[in-house]
Amino acid sequence: GAGVSQTPSNKVTEKGKYVELRCDPISGHTALYWYRQSLGQGPEFLIYFQGTGAADDSGLPNDRFFAVRPEGSVSTLKIQRTERGDSAVYLCASSLNSRGAQETQYFGPGTRLLVL
Amino acid sequence: SQKIEQNSEALNIQEGKTATLTCNYTNYSPAYLQWYRQDPGRGPVFLLLIRENEKEKRKERLKVTFDTTLKQSLFHITASQLADSATYLCALPMDSSYKLIFGSGTRLLVRP
């Protein structure tokens, strides 16, 4: 594909609701990352996938957050029982293969989540 | 804990001048450092990577330095243009791996 895409671009929900955020990485990229960015801050790491498996989910703030990547391509970030503090921009990035690191990560435009 | 600091105040410069942005880090010895550009409503876009054994890296009007003794990187944009106005983020790999720690970014405003 042309780049990383994320849907929806904006999501408004009410406190306590469940939301799903979708990420389509660049075709052929095996590594996929989710970050969260609050206003005036840099992106904060949440979770990293290598292929279908979550290789590192140490950045997920609590067990209300969960992410999947069942076929090693599209990923979905799921947030249960949303709280107002979850409001942020959720960014997805992909890279060709993170083994060996020092790889460029390509970011999507983000999903702006607002919890009322 | 690992910490990255970027000047939170916006840098306001005149078109044609050189912009210099600073990234300082503590409690850390990264193998490399990256700089990204972020426009409002967009995700970060990778600009440059500099490794710990490199003192300087250039790409067109961009220049990055990396001083592992001072634990500092400087990012220069020469002959700045109005289109260079954006937020610039530095990022370091956590645990010498794929996980990136980002600074909070410095907003650059280039005026005519």
C-alpha cells in the first residue's frame, strides 16, 4: 500500500464504552507498533507485533487495553470500559522487519479518540 | 529512568536562517538516535538516523550531530523555509531495540 492507514480518523465515545481502532500497515511489513500521543507530548509506546504475535505489550497501561493482529497484517487496538483519560491520538507504525532494530518506522495519521 | 528533553518552547526564526533544535537525554546510552517531523493532525515522519559512532549526519538542508559524552543531539535546518514549520521530535531506542522513546518535541515556526 501507499502508507500506513488508520481508521477511524476520529472517534468520540462515552465513558464506559468499548472501542476498536484499526491499523493497516504497509504491505510486506512484518513489524507493527502502537503508540499513544497526548497533546503536547511525544508518542508513547504501547505494544509491538512481529508477525501475528505480540512480542512486547509492556507499554499497555492496564488490562482494559488489548491488541490483535491475527493474520500478521491488519491490527486492531481494543479498549474496554473507556475512561476520559484514554482520550489521545493513537498512532500505528510499521517497519519492514524490526529484528536488528535501527529500522525506520512509518507512522499512520492516527486515530483521535475522545472519551466524553 | 530514561529521560529525553526537548525545548518545549516554540522556536521562532526568520526564513532563510538556520534553525537549531536540541535533544538531551539522561540515564541512557543509545546505539542510535532518530529525528522525526510531525505536522498537525499527522503522524511523525522519519527524517534522519544517526548512530553512536557517527558525529554528524547530513541530508540536504538537514544536519544532525550526536555527542554521546554530552548526551545531546543537535538538529539543524539551514536556509529555513516556511514549509519547515512543524514539530520536530527526537527518539531513542529503548533497551537497544525497536521500542522508541520520544521527546515531547519542539515546535518550529519559520516566519517570512
